[in-house]
Amino acid sequence: MGDHTLGVTAEAVKFCLRHNMTDEDVLRNVVTSSLCHDISLIGREDKYSSNLETLRKHPRHSVEIYKDLTGESDKKVINAIRSHMFPLTPKLPKHREGWILTLADKISASTDLFNVPPVTPEERDELLEQASQTM
Ligand SMILES: [Fe+2]
């Protein structure tokens, strides 16, 4: 799961940089929501009884963990995490952060499936360095 999370974060940051969305607020929201979107999957075997239950409930539970972990309650981050499984779940992203996370999650999940990393480790480090310089 850690590789997936970092892959989603790198993919989302890459999208932002490619499209000149380098606003500190946007990048921070994109990185935070990417890092937290699947955090409730830690220990999933003890929380959920099926893949369907996992699919339906983990976004909401990840929001609760995001709030507890960061002490924050940013509405754009909450909506991005809550809607990241769209269209598999009917919760529609309301902000660009949510659409970026949803897209990055699908790209990363696909490349995980094909066993091809979305970016090389070197590209990931470079992207995260570029993003940190804009913040
Ligand atoms: Fe997820």
C-alpha cells in the first residue's frame, strides 16, 4: 500500500506541475489528500469483511483518520479523499484536488496492475523536490 500511496502522490504532483497548478494551497491539498486517501486500509482485514465493504467504506474512514492525524478539516481535502473512488462509488469530486486525486489513483492502480511504476524512483524524488520548492 505504501508504494501505491507514494505512486499516487507522485502522479498527482506530476499532473499539477505539468499544468502549472503550483499554488501552495493546491499542492498542499493534493499531497495531503494523496497521502491520506487509503490510510484506512492499514489493518483492513480486521475492519472489513469483504472487498465490497472495503470499497464502500474506506474513503469515509480515511477522512476520519486524516482529521485525527493532522488535526485539520480542510473541506477540499475531505472531499478529495471521500470521492477518490469515483466512479466506483457515487461520490463526485467537487474540487480540482478531488479530480486530480481520482485520476492519479486510477493511473497508479493501473500501473500497479501492470507492474509498471508510474514514475521511476528518480523521477518521483525529482517531482517531490520540485513540489517542495514551490511550497
Ligand atoms: Fe482507495
